[in-house]
Amino acid sequence: MLRIEYFDKERFMNQLSASHGSVLLHLDNGKTCDLKKDTTARSMLQMMDTAPQKGFDLTVTDPADVTGFLRYMLEAGRTERVAG
């Protein structure tokens, strides 16, 4: 499971599109939604400017996608700290 604490909307959506497998968002009620298939969940992310204070948790189903999301996390965090 990956915790997204910094949110760069454009980079995140690009990484989501580039993912080969499912990208599961873990909701507070214990359910998950597949961001690759759930247009409503993607639309909600598009409206966000920052991640929630506690971040949000993702699971990727294709192990090859982990590297891309780790790179995203490092770059988004670095950008956030420089801008802040």
C-alpha cells in the first residue's frame, strides 16, 4: 500500500493513466474503488488541489506500477516542499 501525502494533480493523473494494472483507492469506510475504472472518483480527484491532511492510500495491482508511483511520490513531495 502506498500513502499519497503530496498531491500534484497533473502528475498524479498522468501516472494513473500510465499504469498498467488497477489503482485502488482505499476509502475511510473500508471499501476500495478502482481509479482506472471509476470516473466519479477520478472527477473528485480532479477537483482537489491538495491531498487530505492524512493523505490517501493506494494499492496498485501490477507490481510494475509501483516504481512509477514511488517516483511520483518523491517528485510531488520535493515540489511541495520547494513551493511551501
